[in-house]
Amino acid sequence: MSLASPFAPTVRAAHTLLGLIVIAALSAGCGNSSKASGPPPPPTVKVESVVEKDVPIYGEWVGTTVGYVTAQISARVSGYLVSQGKGG
């Protein structure tokens, strides 16, 4: 009884062919690199001159604030405030 497959020569030929294709593909990148161009030119940029001046520092945010202690404020008397006195 023979353990060899009837497809052994075909499989061996396929592996050999596959190996040759891989070697050819890998060696294709090892060609002459003299055709490669140099680095790309630097990008064009806009340049402004420096001006020294005072600039206000501020920030604007939208939000809601909540106090640490919440207290109800209500009037002790009824009516409207017509005028406010100055000094005491």
C-alpha cells in the first residue's frame, strides 16, 4: 500500500510556482532607485509681520449657575419701592 498521493507531483509543482512568483514580486522592488524624485517642494505659506499691542483677555460661556445654599427671598411688607434714601 502506497502512502503517496497521486496529486503529489502537481502539488509540488504548484508550491514551486508559487515560490517563484513570491520571489519575483519581492525582487521587483529592488530595482534602480535613480528614477525616484527628491523630496517635494516646501508648501507656500503666508507670513505676517509681528505687531505688539494690548489685547483684552476675556471669555464668554453660556451656562446656568446654582448657589451652594438656596434661599427664598420674600418681602416683609407689601407695596412698591418709590424712592431710596441716601445716607443715614
